[in-house]
Amino acid sequence: MNKTKTLNFSGHTVYCAIDVHKKNWRVNNRDKDFELEDYSQDPCSENLYKHLSSRYPGAYYKIAYEAGFCGFGIQRSLSKYDDVECIVVNAADVPTSDKDKKRKTDKIDARKISRELSKGELEGIYIPDPVMEHARSLVRQRTRLVQDQTRCKNRIWHLLMFSGLKLEADRPKQYWSKRFIESLRNVTVTDDGLKQALELAIDEYLGIRQLLKKAIKYMRHLAVQSLFQPVQKVLQSIPGIGLINAMITHTEVMEMKRFRTLDALCDHVGIVPDTEDSGDTKKEKGITHRCNHYLRPAIVESSWTIIRKDPAMLMKYKQYCQRMPENKAIIKIAKHLLSRIRYVWLQQKEYVTGVV
């Protein structure tokens, strides 16, 4: 009597790479030795798991995709299965040949990720807690509103200068008061079209400013919640770090314990140099372009403030300035500031000024 054997891949690992797009996914599956299949499917994590579990039942599935517009939703939906390990990788960390760059296709991208995944060469980025991720979205939205507000101001100045309009009031350095805005509205304009354009530009600026006030209000409310309050208390005890930069630091770092050393934290922020070391030639190209674009400006901004409020940091800054330009010296101070942020965060102790 013939016995039917069932498929069983227990003890085997299937490596699956997804090239994620809005309307479809390109999937490439392989094991340690060779490629198994390459296909396209609908953007659905449940369908992907059903396909893998039916075709390779009993196997352990390692899945990877590049960080992008879809965020961490795919990773979270796949990680609910016990036999799945899903990571999200930085696209810049996936090794790419010159040929792959010049002949880029979805198939090549998926194959490249699955090949490196099977070799164990890919390292996943940090997957944040959803609550912290949503808080980060709020803080980042506030940063974008600040950028939009600056653009609105620049558009108004451009309109005035381009049209030859003269403003009686002096140009403020930063904050635009009600009196100054009223002087903008009262600029003598003979043409109706130009006057309407100016009014629209001013209304756009005021609308952005109201949204910015609302964002800061939400951030204040968030900072006193139990998840954020302990860390916010010690961060805001540091001279030069107020509510805004404390929330930026908290939501971008998220969990300080994931950085085992100060160098790892500095690397995440981008307070490290780019280097080129080949043979007898060794070059430092200045501060790296690979950084957290929200966190590094906040740390540098706070560094300029702390040297005015903490004598110990001022002394270090003066010492650095004796052998390097000021813009390089402040980067050294930023690294010291990160060290102190790391200490007060992990030890849950408030900052003490004047300590060398």
C-alpha cells in the first residue's frame, strides 16, 4: 500500500526578501544554497505568510524589506507569527554593485536583499514602540511646520523686494509681532492683484503659525504623561535643552539602553567624521552626511546654548578653540553634551553645572 509523504521543512530556514511598493510586492525566496522562487504579489503580509507556510511548511522564515514609506506595519503584522523573524533594513546598508545601480529593477533589488539576508550580512534597524513612534511623528510634524513658517516668511520678503514695496517698520530678527504683521498689511500697494497676493501670503503665514502653536501645545501635554515625564525631567534640567529639544531628543533616541556606548550614540546622531583610509592615504572628510536630520541640529543648537550657561562646558569650548575653528569646536562640545545626556538619562539624575 502506497504511503503519501507530506512536505516538512522542519530545521530549514527560508530567506524571503520583499521589494515593497504601494500596488505590489516583489518577493524573492531562497535558502542557504540557491534561489527558490521570484514572483510578484498583492501588498498583503497575510497572503505572503500563507504562501510561505503552504509551500515550505514547517520551515523558519526570515524576512527583510527596506525601510520606506510603509514604515513598520509589515514587520509588526508578520512578527505575530511564531515561525517568522522579520527585520527592516536601511536601504543604504544593502551592498550594491555598480551593475545593479545602472540596471536597477524590482527583481534585482529583491534578489540582492535575499542574498545578503541568507549570508547574515544585514542588520535590522530599531523597531520602536508604536506609542513612541506616534509621538515622534508629532514632534517631527512640529519641525516641518517650523520649516514651512520660515518658507512663508521668505516668500513674503521676496514678494516685497521683487515688487519694489517699501516697509516702514524694521525687519525683525525672528518673531513677527502683531504690530509688524499689521504694518505688512498696511504697505502701500496700488495694484489690486499685488495687494491680494500679499494678503494671501500673510494669511498663509498666520495659518502655519496657528498650527505651530497647536503642535507645541500637544507636545507639552505629551511631555507630562507617565511614559515621557521621568526622562523629560532630567533632560530639561540640562542648560540649553528646553521642551522642544528635550522632546526631539527623547522621541528620536527613544530608548537609550539600545546604545551600548557613547560612540554608538554619536554615530546614530551623526556627530562623527567621514573617513577614507586606503593604503598610506588617510583622509577625514569632516562631519558625516549620514545622520539623524532631526536630532543633530537640535543637539548642535543646544551646544551653543550650554557653553553660555555651564562654565565647565565654556572652559572646554575655549580649549578647543585654541587649536581648531569655532564650528569644529562646537561639534566637540556636542559630543560632550551627548555624553551628559546619556548619563542623566540612564542614571535618572538631574544635571549639575560646573562639573568638568
